[in-house]
Amino acid sequence: MEDQNEMPQSPQENTQETPQEPTQPTQPTQPIPTNTNENLWPILCHLAGLLGYTAIPFANVLGPLVIWLIKKDEIPALNAHGKAAINFQISMAIYFIACIPLCIIVIGVFGMIALGILNVIFIIIATVKAADGEVYDYPLSIKFLK
């Protein structure tokens, strides 16, 4: 009979050492762009649309417009991002103004709330796309600048 004090062997003690397969070297990751201004200014251009939530009237249009006018010649990619952001913010301002008379029949209030939520969502999406170097084509945007 076996001694009761003896513990059964654990699976780690019982296994034999197996030779390790040689690991393959990992592939290098994509290099991070060295010039961060090429990504920074398009990101800021889209985020400047959030200035409309301040007390400054039409700041959502003026923010991207100022960035676009100052930096579009220095950073070629900013031209497309700036036009997209400005077109969208002008469109949102028009839609918001159109909701004001509709507040009389209450539907304008819901329209303003929906526009505010959509504005933030689309700005976030455009900012993420700009960080990846892609130009985001905003939905609901009227093309004033081509």
C-alpha cells in the first residue's frame, strides 16, 4: 500500500522537456510619421468645430476657417480636411438656424438636440480619420468649398 503522506506528482514534474521551436523574428511595425504637424493640424481643424459649443456665435465655422486659411499652404493635406470641416460646419449652422422657427411647434427643439449630438459624433469620426491620414466625407454636408 502506498504511503498516504506522499503527494501525487504534479503535471509539471512529470513532463519531459521538449525542445523549443525557434521563434521567428517579429515584423517591424509601421513607422510613426516624423512630422507630427502633418497630422496635428488636420486633427485640430476638425476639433475646432467643437468651438460652437462655446458662447461665441459661429465659432464652429470660424475655428476651422482660421486654421485652414493660415496653414493650408504649409500643409497640403490640410486643404482637403479644412474644406470638409468648413463645409460641414456651415451646413450644421444652416440646419440649426432652420430649426429655430420650428421650435414653435416643438419639433425644432428635437432637431437642435439631434444636430448637436450628430455634430459631436461626426467630428470625432473625422478626427480619428484625420489621425490616420484619411479625409472624412461628412454626411449631411453641403459642398460650399470644392
